[in-house]
Amino acid sequence: MSEIFMSEKITLIIPTLNASNTLDTTLQSASKFFKNIIVVDAYSKDNTVKIAKKYKSKILLCSANRGKQLHRGAQKANSDWFLFLHADTIINKNSYKEILNFIKIENNINKAAYFKLKFNDKNYSSLFVEKIVYLRNIIFKLPYGDQGLLISKNFYKKIGGYKELPIMEDVNIIKRIKYKNLIIINSYIITDAVKYKKQGWIIRPLINLTCLTLYFMGCNINKINNIYKK
């Protein structure tokens, strides 16, 4: 089965909000491999939509709520598989091959996959955070949205898809997928380190951990989102 035919079985879904600083690089890499790309934009005020049009992506408009954006993209996708990706993430050739290998396995139709994480900034701090993320994945099987999510349409519908959450939509869906159905792909996707460089390689992970803890404690999701955005 050709790679072109296989790629048509997958829709890449990207939620955006004022993402012009990173989206061009993301789509430049992704468009080499995927024909079906949906950008779900939350009425950006920058050049996000213009960039999406440049790469002939299908553009949907939606209120600013990442869970809602992701689900809207899935509702409009016609393919057998979905790959959810953030707007600051780069897919490489090896990652793409691993995606194809995953969807070729019949039993994976009721499983989901995610990638190992790398940053586009190499220093001791970034390497440390990458190791922490890897340990979190191995011990708790708890990937975040910046590691991507590859899932069949059938399984996505079966578990109820993304919920309309402004944050923690990734953790919420992972819990419904369940540990036994999660597979880590033996390849990396590269995410932009700008948030970590801006807020600090210690502060940013601490904010993430605080938000995660509050979510599991049942705190108000909008309050958690406000903490995350600070």
C-alpha cells in the first residue's frame, strides 16, 4: 500500500489562536506528508488564517476553547484516522513513517498513540524537561497535547472524543482512552520552547504540574486555565 494512499487515511487537526509565529513552520513540515489538514482557528487577529490558506489547509472557525476546537475538527474530518497536533510542533520523516506503521496494524484501531517529546532549543534545562516528560509517560502513561495524539475515527467516537474544555482536554481524553490502549511511538516530534524560555525552564513545568494537580482535585476548569495563562 503506497504512502500517498495511506496518508489520505489520516487527517491532521490543528487548533490555533494567534499562532502565526509558529504555524508556518508547523505546516511547512506537515504539508510534506499530509494531504488532509484542518486548522480550527479561534478568530485569530494575526496572520494565522493567511498562513493556513498558504498551505491549502481546510479552515474552520470556532470560539477559543481548545477541546472544542479539536472536537470540531474531528467532526469535519472524513478520514479513518485523526492526528491532533499543536500549532508549534514539527513532524519529521521518521515520525511520519512510524505513524504509517501504527495505522497498518489492524488491532491499533482500538488504541491511540503519542510521540516522544523534544524541544527546538538544546540546553541542559531542555534535556532535563524532556527526561521528566519521558518518565511521566513511562510511569503514568500521561502524555500532554504537545506530544500529539493519533487515534482512529471509530475509537475516537467510541470514547466520546474531546470535551469542550479550555485546558486539560488532553488529560481528560487520555483518561478515557485508558492506559492499556496507549502506545508511545518510537519517534520524536519537536515543539517550540518559547513558553519555557519566556517563563523559565523550572517555572513552566511547575505551572503545568500545579494545573494538573488542581484538575485532579476537581477545581474549576476556568480558574485552572487562568493560572495556566499567567
